[in-house]
Amino acid sequence: MIGITLGDPGGIGIEVVLKALTTYERDFILFGNQKATEYYSLELDLEIPDTVKIVDIKGKFFPGKISKENGLIAYNSIIEAIKFAKDGLCEGIVTAPINKKALQLAGFSYPGHTEILAEKFSSGNFAMMMVAPGMKIIFLTTHVPFVSIPSLLSKKLISEKVLLARRYLNLYWGLKNPSFGILGLNPHAGDEGLFGDEEEKIIKPAIKELRKNGIDIEGPFPADSYWGFQSKDCTVALYHDQGMIPFKLEHHEDGVNVTLGLPIPRTSPDHGTAFDIAGKGIANANSMKESIKIAVKMADVGTSDISFIS
């Protein structure tokens, strides 16, 4: 059983979920506002499948707007899905987009889904990995100010995230010894210390240590030229935009966000709430379809050793 949170009811979350569910003939649990779901179903002529159960998160909702009411519904939907997962009532969670400003208006200061889930599941070592056919990127940092990144980098952080990614790539993608390429922080990956010393003091020593432990990792590579020739199983990006810009250029319609380090699978589409097109019926549901597909297959791995994701 997979649970799907419907995200911010002011955005396109409900629309893309209902569109995505037309490709499935199985049960799902939806967590969100019942009235909002019925509203979008009627407005956009989208069927609510008989095979889904909706856990109603009550409250007022405002289509196409950022509001504390929408933010509260979105947050409570996540919390309810986590409760179901902890009680063994669902074996994976797919999350529709939320809006960080709406969350803040509702009184919650989390930068995103990943941090909420990690805290509520008491996951100390977790990471965001973007997944699409032929492209996987793990991030050392995510939603933090750019100025903070150098102080957050450490050999320990690099080692923890790479080893975590290796475990997931092995378990879910059947990669016994995946190859990693790690990017540099500075222009030209520091150019031997000319443009910064993080590569020399932190990244290269971390690579050396990981390689001693049998990890296939190379770098640091200059981020501007790496993407033209990269052929690694997984790229290690140091910060959000370093990895997300190339990923979204290549896979803005089918990319999936996978959270590593949780006790259950969690996936989400690679897009936001898109308030400007909410309720217009034009939202692309491909990324949500892929998110559900991967969550279902990850949840099934407990009974199979088959590599299933391209």
C-alpha cells in the first residue's frame, strides 16, 4: 500500500495525482482535503478512482493562492501519512508539491519535505537523490544559503552521503559497485588551490579515504564541463543548483526526487506547486507518474532482488 499526500491544495498537486492514478488499477491512500479533491475533480473533469481511500485533512483551501490555510492542510497531510507509515498501514509515501512560504505562514519553518520526514522518522543520515533514466544525482547540501555551503562541507559529510547512496544504488538499482563522480565547489574545481582550497583540503582527502575503502569515486570535477562527458552511475553535487540545473534541463518532465535514509520509500515529482496554472487542467503529470511507479517498485523490493529501475 502506497500513501500519496496531495500537497498544497492551492497548487497543481491534486490535479497531477488524479491524472497519474488513471494509469493504475490498485489501491492507494490519499492524504489531503476532501473538498479540495472533489473541487478539482469537478472543475477539471478528473475521476477520483474507486480504488483510493481519502484521509480527509479538514480546513479551508484557496485555489491558486499562497495561504496559511493551504500550508496547514499540506503539513497535516504529511504528518498523517507519516503516522500511517509508522503504524504499518502504508509501505511508501509519494508527496505532491508543497509551498515553503505557505508552510511558514502556517507556522512551520521547514525548508521542505525532506527535512520534515527526516525529523519525524528520526533519520540522522539522510539525503536527496534525483533520479531519471541515465541520470542520478545525490546532494551533499540542499536548501541552504549559498554562503553557508563552504562551512558545511567536510570529509565526514562526503563519506556519509556517498556510502548512503551506494547502499541505495545497490539495493534498489542492482548496482553492486556503483561509480561516483564528485563535483568541485570552486571554478575549475579550485585549479590546484588558485580559486579556493576546499577541493585540496576537504574533497580530495575524502575521495582518497573512500577509495581506500573500495568505493569507485573520482573527482573533483569542474562543474561546468563535467556534464558533457560524465558517465558515472551517480554524481555527487555539493549544493542544490549545481545538480538541479542540469537535471531539470534534461528531465523536467520525468525526474523524481527520492529521499534516502528513511525507513520507507519516499518519492516526489521534480516540480513545484505552480499556482499560476492551478485549476487550468494543463499541468503535466509525467513526473508524478514516475514518482508513483518508483515508490511502488521500491516498496516491492522487500520480497525481490530484481533490479527494476532504468
